[in-house]
Amino acid sequence: MTTDASPDRKRDVSIRRAERVDLLAVVRIEDESFSQPWPYDAFDRFLGDPGFLVAEHGGEIAGYVVADVSHRFGRRLGHVKDIAVHPDRRGAGVGSTLLSRVTAVLAAQGADSIRLEVRRSNDDAKRLYRQFGFEPLRRVSGYYDDGEDAIVMVRKLE
């Protein structure tokens, strides 16, 4: 069985900056992936940002990531705000390819570390993030509207 990290599967995934024409596909993936999806306008605000990337697989938008860099306490902190893969494309290397590319984008913008939040119950996502060097930092009680806790994970960049 081919795993998410298989080089053969990753070659079939191309990554580029999101464009306005991608927004409906992005919102559809968001709606299918999360119980508290971002609205269209939230994605629209990130158009043009280097950390808003889409993945194409099989000629269609298969996933996306939204990330940025902020200044905090004299440091440049990357933040993966949202990442999702279409349910039919999971396991094809899309998520790992997106995470790899956005890590490079954030590093190029001077981030010295990257953080993200993940549902405590989302074991698949936590496993992927650990493969990319993210470590749990803390739990945030009731982070999501439905009361579920979030795990804040961090990866230091060198």
C-alpha cells in the first residue's frame, strides 16, 4: 500500500498560490472537512498572500493551506491557520506536499518557528504534523465552538 509520504504519489501533486478562481473549490473542501468551516470571505482576504497555496491532483483542486508570519516577542512566528485535503484525495500525498511547501514559504519569510492548532481528536492530522517535526506545546480547553480542546503544536525552524 502506498503511504501519504510516497515520492511517486507526491509527484502527481502540484502546488501553487491560490487564485480567485480557486476559491469555490477551496470553500467546498473546507465545508466537507470541518464542522466549523471558514466562510468564503475569510479565504478572499488571504488571496495574494504567499502562504495561501492550493494543491492540484488529477487536474482538480485537492487541498489548500493558509499560513502567515507575524512578529511576536521579537520573533517571527509562522502560523498554519487552515489546511485541508478533499476527502477523496486523502492518502495521496496532498497534505504532506502542502505542509512541506508552506514550511519552505514561511522559512523564506524569516519565520523561526511554526505553530498550528489541531483538534484533540484528530489523530490523523496530529500524526502528519509529528512527521514534519511538530511537537505538542499545550492544550487549549474549549478552543472550538463545539467545546473540543485544541492541541497547539510547534516546530522550530533552523
